[in-house]
Amino acid sequence: MADLMPGLPDRPPPAADAPQPVRVEMPGKIARYLADHDGLGDAEWQALRKGREVRRGQGYSLHLTAPPDVHHALLAAAAMLGDEAASPAERKAYRIYAERLNNATL
């Protein structure tokens, strides 16, 4: 609507090189782990804070809208949940988030 109003400057088109944000559901186990994680950057913290919490059965998922590089940084920070020392539920949550991220960025 604003672009139809006379006298307003046109908005520049979005840069083709800039990665477009994607929305990915993060399992609650991953979100809880990352909330206590110290090694996150500002972009990752902002994405976690702006995420929308959605109840899922007994737990919840966090809907995050962020560029793919932020999602990959969050996945890398949660890598400890993907190894053999983690519980089966944590490994499954890590695997689910990784699969959702891969599907969203294809």
C-alpha cells in the first residue's frame, strides 16, 4: 500500500545475494540446551528470543525464523546432543532439527 502513495521513495529490491530467512521448528530439548549455552553469538541469541513457543503434546517446539547460517550455527552449538554421550531423546531431537533444517534449505 505504501508503494502506491505519491511522494514516497521506492524501496530498493532485496539483494539477490542475501540469504532469505527460513522458518524451522526446533525441538524443545534443543531450545532448552541452547538457552543455557554460553558460546552463542548475538544473531543466534536474537533468533532464540524471537522464536515462538508452540506446545506439542508433553513438550514444545520453538518456531525460529532466521537465515540458514544462523540455523547452522545453532545446530553446531547443539552438536553435543548428537553424539553417543547424549540420551536417546536428545539424539532424536538433534536429528529431527538437522533434518528439518536440511529440508528447509534445499
